[in-house]
Amino acid sequence: MSKIKTLITAATTVALLAGSATFAMAEGITVAIVGGKTDDAFFAKVKKGIDDAALVVAAHGGKVNYLQLQTYDNIGGDAANLVRTAITQKANVIAVPNWVPDSEDEAIKAAQAAGIPVILFNAGGGDKAKELGALNYIGNEEYTAGVAGGERFTTAKAKNVLCVNTVPGAQNLEDRCKGISDGITKGGGKSTQLPLPASSFGNPTAVAEAIKATLLKDATIDGLVAISAADADAVAVGVEQASMTGKVQLGSFDMNDTCLERIKAGTQLFAIDQQPWLQGFLAVTMADAYVNYGLKLATAPILTGPGVVDSSNIDATLAGAKAGYR
Amino acid sequence: MTNQAARFSLGNLLRRPETGSFLGLVFVVAFFTFFGGTNFASATGAASWLNVAASIGIVALPIGLLMIAGELDISIGSLIPAGSMTVAIISGHFHFPIAVGIVAALCVGALVGLINGVLVVRTAVPSFIVTLGTLFAVAGLVLGLSVVLTGTTSVALKAGPEAKFFLGHFIGGIYQVLIFWWIGISILFAFVLHFTRFGNWIFAMGGDKVSARNAGIPTDRMTILLFMISGVCATFVGVAQAILYNSAQVSAGQSYIFNAIISVVVGGVLLTGGYGSVFGIVLGTLTFAVVNQGIYFTSFDANWASLIIGVMLLLAVLMNNTFRTLALSYASKKK
């Protein structure tokens, strides 16, 4: 009986503590920013930008709340849910990537209807930001980036390029593959998309095996482009396993250390950089500046890419990468 | 004459199977209210975890019943996106009426459930392995058919106002209408499990299937029926998600497998079967949803989110177990 009494006492104490918990609400603003899981190399750099910008926000008396997706399985729905969570948290401003406009536009409009300004970053594009009445768009113009990549493939004389998409349905990634296709068609080549289910994003074995199988089946493929740096590593492994290194050119969107080393060694043709640190940093500082002081840039959209990293500018890039900023 | 049975006793209340889950829920709510402030504890803050609880809850209820009956169904991880993709392809891509798409999606769930049930009953293979096989088979089928029929693995769906009203809109802009479906389905399941003979049969099957069959319970038919219900509920959640978010993804269901099983186990259902309650499953689902979403309201760095989720769930289950042990080892004082 005494055991039960102890448990009841403990439970009541906890309940009382919770009931009496009163908090002085933060005097400053709350910036809510939605993004991917930080164990994803790309969003780790975005988060670094956010953390650096959080210093500025804290200096103004506010705080930053990073709402991260737990998987990419249902990217549009989960992002829409996180926007609604930010609304219930009474955030003063929301920064969100618009990956799946069909799913996220309603949530973004609900935030604006609740009086919360929204800024788009990483995905969405300048036109979408104007259409929704968002503060701005900070990121890549994915289609233009894709076209730049396609033209790079043409220069390297690749004729049949496969665009490996591991998060199909995300508008920004679909635009990349479309850009590659249009860029290379201008030069007389062709490109098709290989959609893999989102559960294979970040699963190197799944991607490598799928690539190996595709290469062995179709010998005319002489170019591959991956939509993320981690996938590029897996694609490189797949190419090696199919014994096609050197015959198949590799390109990637976004980059990490191994991509840069491959470019230096000549086994990767290019990486298209959208400067994720800048995306995170600018999104938060601009959101903070707008809500606190009404400051707004006249330039819209703010393009952080595309920058093409290849053998011509690899050394300068490597220095920044070592510091974790690129 | 002693009136122990009639007298209200705190001890008796504490020994009910749901008490552990209830106190677990109180604990996590207290924890996140403490660290999350008034935003978490407000009515609008509750929407975050109620919305998550509704979709996991509808799937967790038949899984809980299956676990009480001694079986396991993990094919729901592929049936949820199968439901989404079916309604999206039929009504979004091919522009058939939405009712056709919804019925087709539910039929897919019933069919796969039937296959699961028949395979479990006819072969000696454990249900975990059978449903693991159908998990992969359905996933491959959905991916393959999606690429063949539409050329991509994500399909948009613009549902009409009636479908949106019943299945996929936000009440007051924040509460998903699915929450009411979840409450209704929970009441239905509670009635069946605790107030009809079918419920008795389910408990009996979980206790010992051979004895149950010898006692005259139609275990084969019950098993197949339970698997079919699980399939239909999973595809129903998929349909609701597709209508709510206006798009369907091929892979949007893998996390539900573990989340539903965690909710069921936290709710007091034994993994070995024969013990549990619907109210407990509901409480377990709420506990999981609170832990899953509460982290966003605290000022903890998002990097620690997974660690906190794991620790909280372990604590909730431990509390559950303590209460169950207390209940099972209680001996009333002799007068």
C-alpha cells in the first residue's frame, strides 16, 4: 500500500508543478523556421547558418525555433503541419521551404491570415513567393540551375543523362531535373528522370544498387546527376560497381567533402552549389529585421545559386568546405 | 457482510489496465507544459498533437486488436500510401469521381487484408513474416504502378468540397476533421471489444488460440476479419491524408509502423497478446503524439529531439509496467 501512496504523491507533485508553471514570456520575437533533419548533410549547413543568425536574433532579444522534419516520406504534408504548429506557437514570423505547393500553400495562407508574415527559402522560387505574398524567396532558381548543369554536360559531350530523384514530388527537385533535360536538349542530347521512392533518400545502398542495375541495363547512359550530395556519393559507388567510372560523367546538386574531392580528382564533373549556409543565415536575419524594424530588401528573389563548382574553381571552394560553411 | 465490491476504492481504480497509460500521459503532458510554456498547453497547441494522434490512432486501433488476438500487422506501412496513391491516381490523375477513388482505395485495403489473413490462417508462418512480405510486395506494386500509370511517384489530387468537408479539412483552421473520425472509430472498437462476444473471442484467441478454437470460437474467420479491418483502416488514413494535403506520395507511411506499435504498447497491450483495452490504446496514442510534437514547443535544440523522444517513451512504458505488476500482484487484506 505504501508503494501506491508513494506513486500517488509523486504523480500529484508533478501535476502540481505543471499546473503552477508560469513563465515570463520572452520579450522579443520568435522566428519559426521549418527545415529538414540536421543529420542530412545539406540541412546541417542550413542549420549552421541559422545558428549563426540566431546570435543576431538573440542580440535583438528574440529567439529562433527550428522545426525539423523527421523523415522525407511525406515532405509536403509534414511541412504543412509544421507551419500550423508554428502558428499555434504564436511565432512572429515563419520561414519555410515550399517543396510541395499543393500541400503547403494552404498552410502558408493560413499563417498569413493569422497575421504572421512568411518568408520562403530553399524551395519555391521567386514567382511563388510573389503569388503568395511572401516577404521574399531566398535560394536557388532550380530550373536555371538545372539548365546550367545540362549545358555543362553538353560541354563534356554527354548525350544521355539520367537525373536521379530520391525525393520525387518536391517541386524544387522536379524543376532541377526538368532544367537538366531542357539544358541538354539544347545541345542535342537527351535526359530522363529516374524517380526513386523517398525512403531511399540518404540510404546509400538502395541508391547505389538502383544505379548499378540501371547502368548495366542501358549501356547508352553516359551522364548521371544526383539531387543531393549524399546521393552523389551513392551514385558514384553504383557507377564504380558497374565498372563504368570514366565512361559515365557524374554531376551533383549541392556538395560535400567527398564530392569536392572527386571533382579535384577528376571523377566528378561538377557540383551545383546553392550555398545552404547563406540560405539559413539570410532567411533568419531578414525575417528578424522585418518583424523588429520593418526592414525589407527591394531585391526579390534573392538568389544564392546556381554556382557551378568544377575543376576550374575547386581550390577556393575546398577552403570554405573545410570550415563547414560550404 | 463486506461491501468491498460496491465501495469506490482508489486502489481498485489504480489497478485498472488503463491507469498506467493515463499516468504516463499526465507525466508527458506535465513535462512538456513545464518546458514548453503556455503555448503547448493551450487549445491551439493541443491541435498539433491531436492531429498527429488522429491518423496514428485510426491505424493503431485495429493493430491493437490484432496484437490482443496474438497477431501482428506491419503491412499498414505500405497500405497507407497505397490508399493515398489509389485515390490520387484514380480521381486526381484520371479524373474519375472522388467516390470511385475512395471506394477503390478501401477495396485495396480489404483485399490485402484478406490476403494477409488467409496466408496467416492457411500456413504456419507467423503473422509478422506474412505481413512483412505483403509490406514489401505492396510497396513495390504501388511504386511500379505509379511510375507506369503516371510517370512519377507523387500525384496531386484536387478533391471537391464534399470530400474535403468529410475527410480533409481543418476545423477552425487548426483541427483536422480526422479527429472526429478517430473518436467515432474508437467508440465503435471499444464497444465491440468490451461489450460484445466478439471482444471476448479476441481476448480468448490472444490467450491461447488452440483452446479458443476448441471452445468453438471461429478463430480463422475472426483472424481474417481482423486483418481486413486493419487493411481498410490503413487505406482510409491514406485517403484522408491525400485529400487533406492535396497530394499523395509513394512512400508516406513507413514511420506509421513503429509509431502505431509504440502507441499500442504504451497503451498497455501486451506484445504476447491476451491483454489490453481500447481506452488504453487511445491513451497510448495520445502519449506518443504529445511526445512527438511537444518537442517543437520547447526551447531544446532540435538536434536532441530524437534522444528526448526515446527517453520519454521508455519512461512512459516503465510506468505502465509498474502499474500492471502492481495490479497483477495485488492481494486484498484479509479481514
